[in-house]
Amino acid sequence: MEINIESERTDDGIAIITVDGELDLYTAPHLKENLLAALEDDVTKIAVDMTGVHFIDSSALGVLIGGVKRLKPKGGRMVLVSTDENVNWIFQITGLNAVFDIYSSREDALKSLA
């Protein structure tokens, strides 16, 4: 499975993790590595840009939930950017759309974290 994950920081200290490809059992560990790296740098605001993701499975959902659990004690927050109907549907049927704020643009997601 092919995946591309890039991490960057804004001037405000927000970590942006951009994911392009399928998020599944084989690629979820790469996402986890990027999330953990941001958390180790004491980042408390993370935006995961998944506009390039068209498939997500339960292992990747678990990684995202794990990130939220690690952020909560620090008063942190994670938001997602997703435009794919199938990916958004997965968040809806699992009820995770109540856990994550999901935005249709990176700009809106970053504004919500400011």
C-alpha cells in the first residue's frame, strides 16, 4: 500500500499532518509515528489533513482516537480535514463525527484551532 505523510508546523505551533493515500492496517503505523512525534514535541493542537484519503479502516480510526486520548490530558485538540464522502460516512456511522470536528478545508480547520 502506498501512502505519503508529511508533517509541518505553523507559526502558531499547530502541527499539520497531511495524509495522501489509503489509511489501513498497513499504513496506520506511519500515521501513528507522525502523531507521536508531534505529541513528543509538546504540540497541543493538531490538524490532520486527509483530503487525499479515499479509504480508512478501523486501525486508522484507532490511531486517530489514540491521538485524541493523548491530547486531552494536556488540554489539546485534534481536528480533521476530509472531503471524501466515503471517509466522512465512516466517521458518521461509527459516531466518531461526535469526537472529531471535521472540516472541508484546511483553512477552516486551522481557524478553529487558533
